[in-house]
Amino acid sequence: MARPEERCSSDRAAGRGDHTAMTDDAAWQFDELHPGAYRMLVEGVPAILYIDRPDELSTNLYTSPQIESLLGYSVEEWMADPELWKQAIHPDDRDRVSLANEESNRNAARYLDEYRIITKDGRTVWIRDEAAPVRGPDGTLLYWRGVMLDITERMEAEEKLRWSLDVLRQTLQQRRELARRLQNAQESERQRIAADLHDDPIQVMSAVDMRLQMLAEFPNTVTTEAIVGIESEVHAAIERLRSMLFELRPAALDREGLVPALRVYLERRAKASDWVVEVVNGMTQEPDPDMRALLYRIAQEAVANAAKHAKATRVRVEAVSAGDGVTLRVRDDGQGFVPDLDAAPAPGHLGLSTIVERAELAGGWARILSAPGEGTTVECWLPLDVATGDPALGA
């Protein structure tokens, strides 16, 4: 019995091209024992099976009938025109596929590629083309045995997924930009109000205080006592205004940076709450003004929460460089709680859920770790600047 590769051309000449798909003795013998069984198997596979010569045109020796249902060409059309395969490849893929095919012929290495083919009726379908080399006893490459699968649905699904991811990235970027603008507008308004407080009410109150001190020098006891009382109230009002000014926009944040501003804030809080406070600076680079302000506000909210609810005695704030950003941790030894990220924030405060959302919109993350009796840790990471925090879905 002749080997399959020896009978390939003679079978075609005898009108038995379908038998040339058999590429080893076992398959050939099986078909001779069970006539038509191998053909039924080959023609029942939902793919195009083929055998090609390892020449420049990849001359076709056998193509299974599925080519007509998948590409619209009859077996006779496909085999009659050696150029048809290359001509049918989408123009944008043709050169790449031709080069890959030539390289496989040179190296006699397994061929695998995915490309588009224009069907006979003008549709574009995606094909996964995979072929294995068949060699003779001396190692010579005799022909290619391959299969073409229609992967159009998969490729279209991947394209839709890529489109959806692009839309998601754009939407996230738009939300991030909106959040950044809102934060900038809020910080600008805080600065304006702080400047107004400094230039008008505090100056006026200070002037009143000076006049009251002058009046107190007159030796009228009743008047002096009244003036001292008024002076005390004026001092308290000035201190409240200065505290409000500091809360609005600490000058140290712009002049000295994040950690010095946090240290001043913690020291003021410690006096009011009788805390032991610690501020750790592990930063090697200062974040840009937008990120610096957001980090400060997150720390401010965490400390305010500790003062209002935690019954803490010790508060520790750490700002540490981490990758292209800064990790901020605010820890207290208070009574702890079960975090509720769905709770609405109080007016004028970020709130826990907003801390998480604002950090994510800025390209970072935030989390609140707490449990009854175990204190609370608010931890976040923000990029050094807006560009570093651009979305990288799938990154």
C-alpha cells in the first residue's frame, strides 16, 4: 500500500481528492476498513480542513467542503486558482500573513495566525489558521496539514469589549476631571473666604481689642470691669475666626507642604482634645497642589471623626512615599466602629464613602479599617499628580 503522501496527487487525478486529507497510515487503513467513515468525520467538523504544498503560493492539494458554507467558494473554485487564498485575505492583513506563511515554509515550523478573509459575497470573516508540517522519512517537508476556524464572533465580542473599556476609561476620566475641578473650585473658595476673614473681620476685631485696652487704662472700676469682659469675648471671637481661617485653608499647606500643615493641624487638635499626637514624614517628594489638598482633607476628615466619635487618646498620622504616589494613614486608639460607607456625610465634611470615592476618582484608593474596641485606621494612596493617576483598566 502506498503511503498517503505518495498517493496525494494520484488520488486527485483519479477524482478522489477527499482521500488526500488522510495523513498517516492508521487513518488510511481505517478508511479502507470502514469506507466513507473518515470522510464523514472530516466533513462533519465545523471548520475548513486543508492540505497545501510548502511552495510560495501554498498550492492547495485538498480542501474540505465546509469552505463553501464558511467562505462562499466551492472546493473547485478554491483549488483551481492558486492565487485565490492570498487575494481573499483582507488587504490590511495580506502582507503580514504572506510574510508569516513564507517564514513557516522556510523554517518548517508550525503555522498559526489570525486574519480576515473577504468572502465571495463580500462579507469579512475572521479566520484562525493553524497548520502543522508533515515530513518524509528523511525529514523533508512534504506538505502542510491545516485547519481554518471561523472566529468572527469571538473577534467581534473582543472588539465590543475593547470599545466598552474605552468608553469606561473616558467616562472615568471625565468624572475624575470633574471631581478635580470641583475640588479646585472648593479650595479656591476656601482661600477667598480665608483671605476675606483675615483682611476684614479679624483686622476689625483686633482694632476693637486695641481700643478696649486703651479704655481699660482709665481708673473707672465699673467701666474697667465691663471693658475686660468685652475684651475677653473679643479675644475668644478672634481665636474662633483664626481657627476657622486655619480650617478653611492652612497657609502652611501651600508654603511648607503636606506634612508640616498636618503637624500644625494635629497640634491644634491635640490642645482641644488632650491627645497624644504623632506625625511621621516618610515622603521623598511632595505631591502636586491638587493631590496635596485632597490628602490634607482626607486626613482632616479622619482626625475630625476621631475627635467627634472615637474617644481616642492617641492619634498617629503617616505620609509615606509609595511608588508614584503617597500613602496616608490616620490611626487612632479609640472605641472603633463598624464602617458604613453608605452613610451620608455631614454638611461640610467628606464622609467615609466620599473619601473612598474621591480617592478612586483621583486615580488612587482608600479604605477604612475599624471594629468595635479596636480603634480606626483611615488609609489611602494617591498619585503624586493627576497624570500619574490616569486610568489604566486592565493595569
